[in-house]
Amino acid sequence: MVGIRRWTAAGVAAAGVAFASLALLTTFTNRPFHSVDERQHVAYALEVARGHLPTLSTPVRPDLPGMAGLAVRCPTPAPDLSPQPRPSVAPPLARTVADTRGTTSRAGPGAVGGSRAARVRPPPRRPPTGCPRQLAASLVIYTANHPPLFYVLEAAPLRLGEAVGAPIGGLIAARVVNIAVGALGLAAAAGLVLLLAPRRADLAVATAGLVGLCGLYADLAGQVYNDVLAVATITAALAAAVAIAIRGPSPGRLVLVCAATLTAAASRASGLEVAGLIAPAVGLTVGWHRAARRAPVAAAAAGAGAALLVVGTVAAGIGWFYLRNLSLYGDLTGADVVSRMFTVRPVPWATALVSGPFWSAVYRGCFGRLSLVTGNARLAARAVLLAVPTGLVLAAARVGTRRATRARAARERPGDGAVVAGPGGPPVGGRIVVWTLIGAHVALVVVTFLWYVNDGGAAFTRYLFPVLPEAALVFATALAAFPAARLGLPTAAALGTLAWCDLVIMGRDIARANPALRHLGTLARIRTAMTDNHIGHPATVLGVLLTTLAVGLLSLAAIGARLSYATVPQWRIARAVGAD
């Protein structure tokens, strides 16, 4: 068992190495503010570094080279409050998904209607030359509705870069901090899988690898975006709640779940939503465990107390920020105000729910900008997607075969097929709570996503990232049902395909930003982009990162084979199907 744990830890580390290699390539090849949202996230972090908490009407200032914003000499005008007209009929659904590699729409001036933020003094009649009379949406910190934890983390390297006279160096350091957060997200995903399937260490390693090699996840981690922190903290909070349900409550586990839930709620609004699921789940678990040793009333009181402890921790730690959003924008998250700032056509949720093109575009967004997922990259994406239902059908067949084998053995040798419950196993009630919590979380994220799109928000794939570990677990389970799964070959092939797609789409994105590089190959484009971004010794840096990527992938393949051979059950069809 100790050997399996060590191999599992090594596999998660290998996934982290491969992920960090891809994310660092993004860091070194993407020019500052290549993705438009990065400017808003950096502006928020710089405001926090100066001791200010911005609002949706706070202007972006050009504090770093290449950072567009309202000039320092310009006074702060009122934002444009005129409502944006929206078409009543949605365009073809595949086009409603934002065609972006993790960025926000580049729409023009927007509206901040129906909020208290609109109570702003009118702009001066004669602003200085070159200064706008009204602020466009692109000139305000439209990420200010997010809670501040991520920006507190990023403020330190950005402020340090300014202090030493290397602001771009501070930006690169902030990106590296985000990569470290993304690596912690892989560890949290593996930990959650080990709790859900403790005998399947191969699934834990595969899940970590699939999350880390998801092109959009690595791309966002290599820039200043708060999505990877949300994935890491939400997954950690779910894992802490699952640990209580499976292993039983204890003071240490209660403290851990409270801290993890607070961290998730302080990262993004999606963390506040999952806190609303974790609190009752913890309460039910504690009550269920206490019911075995206490009277029903005492057990119910203990469960209610545990749930209130989680709620109270979140309310005391970050509740003030969401109440601030409610006061300024009319809702806890400020999402309604932000959605009005951009001219995105709404898609009725019922239409989107059953639309194949809509979900196809959302899926392809996992690989990058939709316009870049073409040709061989699109074929590879389709092959990866096709592997999921195929593998799940094979997994169902494997389960049926195993049950048939056991039933036949029970008929031939009465008594040998009996299942005896071993001591120390998780209670049935805890398992029910666990899978209800996971299912409710997936449903909540999808419903919230559809509601946001229905309300006129952009259908960015990253808004579904809170369930990325769960989706990766389903994918890993499907791969483990293919032939040669005990050698880890299907998973290794899928990871290699994802890494290849990441590099190809990265090269295409570089050529899109600089058409003069279209005649070059992928690696030449990456090296040239590093040179343009003033990265020293670009050929050496590229060689090192490609080497570490290869080492990570090969280590994943070797460790996956070792764990798969030890944990993936054999599929003996001949023993289940045969004449009596």
C-alpha cells in the first residue's frame, strides 16, 4: 500500500511537471495582455497592492508597459450607462460561444444599468484633450465583482516588479505564481479522486494529467487569470467535505473543511455556490455519524451545528464582500451588471441545453480559441471526445461481465461468492452524501452556466471549469476500460494527444497575433515569440521546457502503467460467458 501511495505521488508530480512546462511556454510566448481580460485582472491586483478595492466603475490605468487604459492625466469620467440593444433571436449556436482562448469579449462600450454604481457624478463638460467623456467597458475593471483572494496573491509580485523597476518582470512573476496555484489544483483533483475511489490510484494520476494537459487550463494558468485558483480551491473544499463523509467527522477535519470552503468562496462566486452545497452535506454527515451513538435529537443538533459552523466561517470571512456587491450592483455576484456591459446575444437555456453545436463549441473551447481548433487538431479533439462514450460502454460491459462471473461462481460453489463487509469501510450514508454532493455540484455549475448564457452572458468554456476534475475523472474512467488499460496505454495516448494539440494551437495563436510568422513551423513560432518578448536565450529555454514536457509525459506513461497493472481489474470474458 505504501508503494502505491509513493507511485501515486510521483505520478501527480509528473503531471505537474508536464503542466508547468506547457503553462510556462504560454507565459513566455504570450506578450503582456495578449488576452484582454488579463489587463483587468492585473489592474485589480495593482489596486489591491495600493490598498484600494476597486468597483466596476474604477478605470484601468496604464501602469505597465503595453497596458492600455485611461491615462493618468485624465480625470475619471462616468461610465457609459446607456443600455445596449440585444437581438431577440440568437445567431447560430456555435457562434454564441466566445471564440477565444480564455479571454473576454472585445465588445465596445457597455452598460451598467439598474445598479447603484450608476449614481456617479456627471463627467466634466470639457475633459482634457485625448480624454474620453465616458468610460467604455474595456476601460473599467469589469472583474471587480470577483472576491479579492486571487488579487491579494498576485499583488505581491506585481508590486515587487514595480518597486525594482521591472514591471514586466513582475507580470511574469505573477504568471508563475498562478502556475504554482494550477499545480496545486492538480494535487487537489488527485486527492478528491483518491477519496472517491481509494483503490484506483491509476484514476487519480490520470485525472491530474488530464486536468493539467487541458489546453485552456494550462493557458489560463500561464496568464493572470483567477480561474485556476477557483478550480484548486473548489476541488479542495469538495475533497475536505468528502473526507468527512467517508472517514467520519473530527475536529481537525471540520476545521479543514471550514477553511477550504472559505478559501473557495473568497476565490470566485462559484466557490460561494459550492459552499451552499458543502454546508448541508457536512451537517448531514455529522448527524448521520452521531446518530449511531446519540439520541436522534442530539445527533440532529450536532449536524445543524456543523452546518452552521461552515456557514458562519464563510459569512465571517468573506460575507462582507458579497454584501458589498449586493449594495453596489443589486446582486451578490454582480454578474447581471457585468453581463450588460457587453453586447452578447442571449441564448435561451432550453435551446442551449439540447443544442449539439452549442455544446460542441463549448467542448472545443477546452483546447483553445475556436477558430484555431481546425484540421488535425479538430480531428484529435473529436477522437478524444469519442473515447468517452466508447469507454463508458466498455466499462458497463466490464461491470456486467464481472457480476455474471461472480453469479456463476456462486452457483457452482455455494458460499464462495458471498460478500462479507469488512471493518472500517465507509458507511452507506456517507457514500450517499458524497455522490449526492458531487452530482449536485455538477448540476449547479451547468445550470448556472446556462442561466448566465440565457441572461446574455458569454458562453466561455472556463465558466464550467469548477467541474473540470469531475469531467476528467469520467474521462479517465472511460480510458481505463479500453483494451490494454492494464498497461496504461489508452491514458498515455490521450495525454500525448492533448499535449500535441496544446503545442499546435499555441503555435497557431502566435501566428494569429503576428501573421508574419505563419510561414514558420510550430516550434519556430514559439521560439520567435520568446525572442519578441525579450526572453533571454529563447532556444535554450524552449529546449528545456520541451525536455521537461517530454519527461513529464514519459513519467506519466511509466507510472500509469505501473499503477494500472496493480489496480485495474482484469477482464475475463471467457469465464463469464460459456456453456453451463
